[in-house]
Amino acid sequence: MKILIHQTKALATDCAASLIAARLNRQPDTVLGLATGGTMEMVYANLIARHRAGEVSFAQATSFNLDEYVGLPETHPCSYWHYMREKLFDHVDIDPGRAFLPHGDAPDAEAEAERYEAAIARAGDIGLQLLGLGLNGHIGFNEPTSSLSSLTRIKTLTRSTREANARYFDDPQDVPRLAITMGIGTILRAQEVVLLAYGAEKADVVARMIEGPVAAACPASALQMHRKVTVVLDEAAAGALELRDYYEQVHPRVGETSS
Ligand code: GLP
């Protein structure tokens, strides 16, 4: 794992966006794996600015989002379809016909999960996978005890995850109990992974992910098995890392520059 610790969220965000832009510039038809959540909003705003400045194009890219709530139609304001259109797709030149999320309102959610997994495989799997990190160590909606070789399927959300996502809903009771999520095995097939985590509240789980044992109790720890993972942190999220000096020795001055 490459651990990049930046002084601020803004610098960390710029670093992550530059990794994505560089990949698209190198390989315009990259298959992107996209994520949702508060952390990603900053990354997408940065990518939109780069697109407007003519620095990056999504025109030949394909994208697959990690997950979607079961039961929410694309038009629901809390659906991830809606989030992605609002935060990214409507503001860049991605082809809407090649920007995919699972359909949360599919009549048969299990069949939809299988179809989605097959579509990812047919596209040649993910080239660059962007990930956030749940407070309980989840990636996508792979909650603790998820199989580390799982494929896209239905997961029941934990209370902690429903509480963390309640801020997007009018009533906390409205947060769906189930989601369709890429599996950990699906994510591990990606050519490269860029994971972002910010803030002191993520410090403990960041340390478990990077320095703890590989364990289903912390699904993100499965990334230790992946060949090419970059973890982009702000200072606060790096606060509980025991080997922080080492990471900063390997990637010095990363906090002072944006690359
Ligand atoms: C949700 C998403 C995850 C995301 C997580 C963290 O649970 N399904 O993919 O990583 O939120 O979100 P935030 O960036 O808001 O902390």
C-alpha cells in the first residue's frame, strides 16, 4: 500500500483527483469504479473544475458505481443515481449510456446484483477503483463479516451505517435496510485502487485497515491483499497510524505539495 498523508483535505482531494485525471489522460477508455459519500463530493467537484479547465475528459470512459440502496428508484433524491448525476455526471462529458449503477428498484434485486457483476466482468473489470471508508471499515456497502471474496450481492446495512447515512434522508427511518453492493472480490479484481479517508473520526478504522490483521471484521483490510492501492489521507485521519513516520519517510513532503 502506498500511504499518502496530506496536511489538509483540500490537498488530499487534489491528489486523488490528479491520480484519476492522470489515469484518464493515459488511458481515456478506463473503466472507473466510482463511490458516493461526503468525501467523494470534494473529489468530484475537483474533477469538474479540471474538466472545465480542459485538463480531463470522461468522453471515452465507462463507469460502474459501487452500490445503490435497494428500493430507491433512480429519481429518488437519496438514490446514488441521483447523487452521481448531481455531483458528477451532469457536469462532465461522460456518456450517460456508459455510466452505470445498480438499479435499486429492480423487481428482483438478487438478479440485478448478478446482472451488475456480469456487466463489470464483461467490461473487463474495473481499471481504477475509487473508494471511501465507512466508520466500521466497510468499502462499498460490504459490512463487517462480508466474505473477502464476495461478488456483487445484497447486503443488510448495519445500524452504524444507517445512522451515518441518515443525514441525507428527511427521516432516519427512511434509510433503506438493504443495498446492492459490489463485493470485496469484485473490488479486488480492479487494476488499481485509490481510497480516501478524512477526519479524526476515521483515524482508528484507517489504522485497522492499514496496520491491522486482514479480517472480515474490517472489510477494508482486504486491500492489504491488493497489488496496487493508494490510500490518500488528511492529517487527522492518519492520527492513529503506528508507522506514520515510515510512510512519511517513503513519501516525504507529500503534505506540502499536491502530488
Ligand atoms: C457510504 C458509501 C461508501 C462510502 C461511505 C463513507 O456508506 N456506501 O461507499 O465509502 O459512505 O462516506 P463518507 O465519505 O461520507 O464518510
